[in-house]
Amino acid sequence: MKGSSKAETPAEYISELDEPRKTEIKRIDALIRKWAPKLDPHMRSGMIGYGTYHYKYPSGREGDWFKVGLASNKNYISIYACGVKNGGYIAEAYKTRLPKASIGKSCIRFKRLDDLDLGVLEEIVKETSRAEFSF
């Protein structure tokens, strides 16, 4: 479903999903809100976003994006941890601690939340909520 939802609110986005994905996304949404309560949930590009930051590339391109994102895709769930720490993407730094997930730069892809260590996911979300956002 990534990018295809026309939902205007996170609740509407979740309500569009079929089971068992609806329950999974609802659970993840609740965890992100608990772990990073200062990041306001909203819809951005057909996904649920939490918090915002402004980016500007050396090329001059700039815009706004979410700090943490959540998307339901056809074959997996994606959590986006868009922060940088010590010059590297936060999500990539946790790659070995989430062996059942596919991780690339800021995207963590997995089939079910039970495939992840929730303690590690909590660290990622909290660290991302406090991270620098310059790329």
C-alpha cells in the first residue's frame, strides 16, 4: 500500500488495512507514539509520519519529511528511521541486532512485528526522535 493511500489521518490509514496487517500496524503505531510522544503523527506521501524536519541538500533541493515513518506494503511492513548519527544512518547501525529484517539506509522492512526485538526497535525510534537530520 506504500504511497497509494489517500487517507488523511493515521486512523483512516489503519482502518483501510485488511487483517492481520491492520492489527500489526495499529500495534506499531501505538508503540511509536509511546516511545516518541513528542513526534506528532500525520500523513505524508501515503504513509504515517511522526514528527517533521526540514532538509536541504547541497544541490539546493529542500523540503520537509518525517523523522519516523510507518508503511504497510504488499509483502512487508516498513519503518523509516530518518535520522543520522556520527555521519551514518541510524537504522543501518542496528542491522546486526535485527537479523530477521531487511535494512537499507533508513528503512527497516519485515513481515511481522514479532520478527523484531522490540527493545532494539524502541532504541531506534527514540534515537531517531533525538537525532540530527542533515544529509
